[in-house]
Amino acid sequence: MKLTLRVWRQKNADADGAMSTYEVDNVSPDMSFLEMLDTLNEELILKGEDPVAFDHDCREGICGACSLVINGDAHGPERTTTCQLHMRSFKDGDTIDIEPWRASAFPVIKDLVVDRSAFDRIIQAGGYITAPTGSAPEAHATPVPKPDADYAFEHAECIGCGACVAACPNGAAMLFTSAKVNHLNVLPQGAPERETRVLDMVAQMDEEGFGGCTLTGECATACPKGIPLTSITNMNREWLRATRKAGKR
């Protein structure tokens, strides 16, 4: 396939950015999207030009590092991570726009790379449990009802890629934060910090400058791991519960 790529280029966080156009040829439909970008970068390096910077790590849809807006969609036209998107999703002669995540809380570092450390700070505010150190506890020492275990696993699938923020018209991080809150709050191991976790993580989310949630649902549509929109309503319920409990103290 022969493709025209319009790629966001930005030298650094303080520089102005712009779309640059490139032609790539001999693109196999079996290539992943990132392999196609590797091909482009090889050509740029041979020409003595600066390669396009983009985030990636495992390339297996697990780590959440890859983060591209492709033709206006977070991760592209398929419901998967960018690294698992293949060029068979495009046609010969297509023009593809490639941009970084667009959110004030995710400032661009260079080209397609953004700073997602805001997510790390939300996790640091309460995304953990209190547990004694030492050897692992016996597997059946703390029984967990099957529905609760399923619910926890569903939310634990969040890989923190940020597609929810990029897809949201408000740049909200509610789906990410709710996934991290809910997967711990439903478990007995997470009970000691149940109230402080949701209050602290939501407060940190607001401090990072993410937008407000209006439940448009774009976040859940873009999420490559299928975190449901009901996760947000459940976190809101947890937040109200914690607020009322804190007010009675």
C-alpha cells in the first residue's frame, strides 16, 4: 500500500507544533501501525531528518504506552490499542492524520509523545491497599464473592493508556480514576482505605486539571479494555458515601 501521513511534529514542550506530510510506500497490510511508523522513521533517518517520536513499549496491548489519535479517533478505527492496530484497517491511497493525545493535563513532550504523569499522581493519591509485608497470604484466607471478584477483575484491566481522556470532549479522567477506585474498593483488602481512596484520588484528579465529566460516553467507547461507563456512576456513589461518612465525623 501507498499512504500519505499527516503527522504532528513538535520539537519540544515549548515549541509550536504543526502537521507535516510524508509519503510511505510498500506498506504491508500485515504490519502493525507502529511498524508502519518504524518504516517511516527508517526513511527519515536515511535522509538525515529527525525521526518521529512516539510512545511504545510492549507492543502487545498490555502496557498502555502507545497513545495516538488516528484520523480523530483515540487508538484509531478499531477498538484496540495503537500497537495492536494493523494496516489492513486502511486502504491503498489513504491519507492518515496522526496526532498526540489532546488534553491540557497531558502536555506534549515531543511530536507524538505526551506527559501522562498526571495518572501516576492520581494512583499515588490512593490506588493502593494496606497489607503487611512478608510472604504471600494463603489463597483462600480472605474469601471474595464471585460477583465481586469479577467486578474487580473487569476494572483492573485498565492499562492507563489515556484513550478515555483523549476521546472525551471535556478531557475528563473519570473512567480511568473510577476503574482504579472501583477495582480496589470492592475487595476486602481495599476496605481500610475505601473512603479516603475515592476522596483523595478524585481530589488529585481535579488538581491535575482534567475536565469535568458530562457522561457523553466517548471514554467507554474508546477504551481498548472495555471499562464500562457504569464504572463512573459507581465511583460517584462511592464518593457520595465517603463524603457523607466524613461529614458525620
